[in-house]
Amino acid sequence: MKKLVLLACALSAGGAQANLLVNGSFEQGSGVYAGGAPVYDNLAGGSTVIAGWTTVGAGVEWFRPANFSVGPARDGFSVIDLADFTSTGSPRDGVEQTVATVAGERYRIDFSGVTSQSNGRTGTGTIELWLNDSLFSTHALTNYKSFWSMDDWQDFSVQFVADGPTTKIGFLSSQNALAHYANVDAFSVVADPLSAVPEPATWLMWLAGFGLVGSIARRRLDAAQPLR
Ligand SMILES: [Ca+2]
């Protein structure tokens, strides 16, 4: 049994995939946060202040929920609002980053979002996932509250198969920022191989199955032995 446990641990450790995104939690960057100022940073389109990311459209708001006595962030301290408050949502605002991929391989994108009805917003929000400048999927935020709390994050997971050596990934909003919040955090892109190594639980089921078959075979063999 000890060998089985060791095997399960080894498989579990080997199954962890690295996040291909740089700074997927929006914790690193320059600008006002470099000095630790307790304010949000309103970033226009084309900004590379958030490490690893480029803002598009009218940009985003980069902030720490704790500075507004709400939160916590889904991961770490900082999040972004894809619906920048200066934006009308046309054409789109948000952040983009290009990651290295292998054509034909599958990947999984995970991210989290939260919205609210505070400050005149409707309590709805939509996150658009764009791959190589094409809309791939849309995700509705439904976890609103009548006050701005940001304590009820909604988690999303999407799979895609890459069609080239790089994939540009965009998290965008096409909504009027004065009517919606689309606060997001904890983005990750990981390899999700189509021919994945089975999970440890699957291995253990297989091994248990082999043991059962072996046991039945032994019993049959015993039963077939002539009496001496
Ligand atoms: Ca974060």
C-alpha cells in the first residue's frame, strides 16, 4: 500500500502545469503601485504598466480592493476592472497577452470575476475571451450584490486547442463602464494535453482492478487444483 501512496503522490506532483501567462494575478507592475500609493491606477489603452499585459481600447482600472475597504482580491492583492470608468465600451477595453503554444495542443484558461449594483451599475457584467483577435467565448457575471463587496468571486474555466506557435489571449469588455463592473483576477493558461496522464485516482482504480482480477484468477486456479 505504501508503494501505491508514493505512486499517487508522484503522479499528483507531476500533473501540476505552469501558468503560461506572466503576472496572471496582476500583482506586478510599475506606475502608482510601484510607490505603494493607496489609490487605483486608471490605465489608458496601450499601457504596459501592468507587467506582462498590454491594455487595449480605453484601458482598465487597476486597483487593490482593500484600498476601498472591499474584497479580498481573488488572488493576492490587486485586480482589474475591464470596464474602465472612462469607457463607453466601444469598441472594447481590457488586457491582452501573447503566450507560446504548440499547434494542435489543448490548453485550459481559468479566471475569476465579480460585479455589483453599487454606484448606479446594473449588477451585470460580461467578460469576453478573445483568441488571436477573434471572439472565443463570453462569460456572464451573475454574482452581483446591491453593494460593492467583491467577496463573491465567480470562477470560469475554458479549453481551447492552439492553431499556432503563439496565441494572443484577450480578456475584454464591450460594455458601458458606467452601467457595469467587470472586475477580474487570477488568470491562468495551462497546458491541458489531450493525451493526459491519468489522474492518481484513476491509476489507483486501475491498480485495484488488476488486484481484483489477479485475486479471482488465483481463486479459480486454486479451485482447479486436483485434490491430493
Ligand atoms: Ca490578484
